[in-house]
Amino acid sequence: MDIFNETKLKNPEIKKQILQNHYPSGFSPTDNLANDIIQQFWFSDFYNSLISDNVFLKHLLTYLDKKKTSKFNRYDFYSFLFDQVVKYDRNRMILQKIALVFEKLQSDVMDSSEFIKLLRNDCISKGKFNILWMEKNHLGKISNRNGKKLFIWEHHTLTEFLVAEHLLKQKNFLGEFQKLAIIEQEGILLVYGVPI
């Protein structure tokens, strides 16, 4: 049985794959490293870890083989992941703009017709990406929910990383961050869900 054909993996299966994978470089991850990786992904998403998806677990195993790291850094992993998928910085910036639209909506889901309009918008995607490309690269897909045809990102942390990467490149990082972090809801300003 090929573990990569299964739908979602549980933490013990993920750990087993990390520890028992054949790494061409000869890398041999420690038990502590495997636990740290699982903990970092579980902490932010205990109900749906990114690496419980076989495609992203494969990327993680490739990352570990190439980086041979003794200390795991999620930001470095996501950067590596998008380096594998998007080869040019200008295309990465376009993906960041697309992700920014979703983060402003506070969603990883959009009506498919709206998403197609977004992809056709010259100010955003410049026609570089389409739904087939997103599906092929396992970033998002079209799915039906409650009779509606929707574009859905494979995991919410994909857009979160792209937006964080975008924000870090801004001259006014704090101002741009505040635009996303502060939400007016029923006349109360919230920062990360805490009234101010």
C-alpha cells in the first residue's frame, strides 16, 4: 500500500513517514525533529494539519532531504514549498496578491466565477494563473458546496504564508499589517479577536 495515495494522514503516520523515509542525501531525522514538526503544524491546525495532506508531506520530505535541518522552521518550509511551485519572483508576487484578496475577505473560499474574474484582472494576476494551474500545483480547486461552485484553497495556511511574505517586503510593514489585523465588527474594534 502506498501511503501517498491515502486521503489524510494522522500524526503517528506522518511521524513514521518522516523517520522512515529514504532520504537520498543520507539525512536521518531525529525523533525530536519529527515531534517538533508535528507539533508546529498541529499547534496552528490541530483539526487539519497541512502535512496530513500527502502532497504537502512529500514537499516536507523533500525539504528535509535538501536542507538536512536539525531545527524545523515553518516559514522556511513554506518558502521552500512555494519555491518548488513558482519559479519566478514576479509570479510569486502575483500569487501573493491573489492570496491578499482572500485574506481581506477572511476566507479561503470564493465563488468560482469571482475567482475567474480575479485571475483575469490585469492588476492582480496578469493572466499568469488559471484554475488548472492551481489544481495541478495542489494550491486550490473547484468544488461544489451546498449547490454552489466554489474555488477553495487546499489549506488556509497557504494564503496566510503568501500574505505574510508580501507584508514583510513592504516599506510600511506595520501599517499594511494593521489593515489586515484590525476588523470593525458591530462598532467594536478587534485585534486578533480581543476588543480594544
